[in-house]
Amino acid sequence: MLVAEDNVLNMEIAEFSLKREGFLLEKARNGKEAFEIFKNSKEDEFSAVIMDIMMPEMDGLEATKKSGRCREAMQKKFRLLQ
């Protein structure tokens, strides 16, 4: 699971909660970093992406829409929850 969150406390809470449920996490500090991680990942590497909407450098919505591959993957595999 890829988690993008710029707030340290929120990331700690997400990490604790998701790891407790058995998820493996890849963390990004902003949308730009999340976009690069997702763009360079294998096709089925992430079962889900959790992205904060308001982040520096690139917000979560912009990161989600940025790449054709990301858009296709999001449409096929993920739901966008706001």
C-alpha cells in the first residue's frame, strides 16, 4: 500500500493502524514523491494508494491525474475516495 501524507503525526497514525492490520507500506511525504514511486512501481505492486488531498509540491488529486498509467491503474483497480 502506498501512503502519501505530509503531516508527520497523521503518517504515524496511518502507519500504526495499517501495519497493525497486516499491510506493508511504502510512504511518500508529498504528491510528487507518491507520483514518482507509483510511476516507477511494478504494475501490481500496490493493492491501494492512500493520498492526502492537500500537500506541498503536488496535491493528491494532481498526483492521481498526472500520469496516463496512473489514471488507467486508478480506473481499473482503485476507487478515488475524497
